[in-house]
Amino acid sequence: KNEVEQSPQNLTAQEGEFITINCSYSVGISALHWLQQHPGGGIVSLFMLSSGKKKHGRLIATINIQEKHSSLHITASHPRDSAVYICAVRFFYGGSQGNLIFGKGTKLSVKP
Amino acid sequence: DTGVSQNPRHKITKRGQNVTFRCDPISEHNRLYWYRQTLGQGPEFLTYFQNEAQLEKSRLLSDRFSAERPKGSFSTLEIQRTEQGDSAMYLCAGSDSADQYFGPGTRLLVL
């Protein structure tokens, strides 16, 4: 059973639309990451959150620790945002080694 | 560019052959992680080094897999007697604190 659930699995949007990707997890975490993976395979870290909200350009990430839920928002989406967006968490029980547990990803396609 | 490099980027091999991948994190990364990602799935943790010490291994890491980080800098992941089920993207990530910096991955295809 995957302890990190993402929704939706696939998302198609028109250029300019506001996009939301959701992530929920099962137990207490020390940090949550939002990652972007392009078709070539390389992964880029977008945000690391332990509370509240972070913003970088058109990307906004929020986390609600009590509800064990995070969202990634993209404002004014653009075709270059097309990628797989992955949520990953570091659980408290993992001790200090810090390995991440990943969701399956959300494949976003933004049409011009 | 995260500064983390992996070689080779692609590897095609025949079942039963041995393969070795290399990961070079940046010098500040005292932690190094290996992950495996199969098609349509998120990455899964394989193993973790703190400097040269291998501190954690996933149950996914069968005895055909071995990883080293001899001087606490680069790391190698070797798969012996490859099987078709080993076909995947192998990712490494370096870390100096809480965030992780991923390499581009090595895509393995076992025929």
C-alpha cells in the first residue's frame, strides 16, 4: 500500500488555466517535497515544506499538517509546465536517514 | 542542473550480465541515496550512505545488488546476473541537509 497518494493521476489543461495537484499521506512527516520530472527522466526539486506555504514564480505549494495534505498550484499554466509532478515525504518513523517515500506522480499536459 | 551526475545515462544489457552505474554528487553532499523508478511509478528507495558508510538498505535490494561509496564521494551501484525485472530508471540523489538533489538517472533495459 502506497503511503503517499496523489490526485489526479493525469491532468490535461489549456494554457492559462489554474492547476491544482493534491497529495495526502498517512502518518506524521518531517518534510514534504514537490518534484518535477520531465520525459528525459531527470528530477528537479521544486519545494520542500514542513509547514505553511511557499511560492516560487507561478508555483505555489501549501501543506496542512493536521489534515496530512499538501497541494501544488500552478497559475497561468504554460505548455512548458508539462511534466510529471511527484509528491514525496520523509516520515518521522524513518529515523535520521531521511529517505523519501514517493507518490506515483501526476502527469500534467498543458495544451496551447 | 543540480550538479549531480550519473553515468551511463542509458544501458542496454542481456539477461544474466552484470552492470555497474556511477553517481557523482557535489562535494558538500555527505548523504547519498539510490532510488529505482519503474514505468508509471514513483521512485522507490534502495539504499543510503552517510559519507562512506552504508546505513540503510531497502528490502528491494536483493543480494544481486551491491552499492559502495568508498571515499565518501562518488558511489557505484552494481547489479549482478541482471533480470528483465531490473529494467528501470536508477536515480541517485545527494544531500547536505534536508533537501535532496537528484541526478539525471541511468535508464537500464535488460533484454
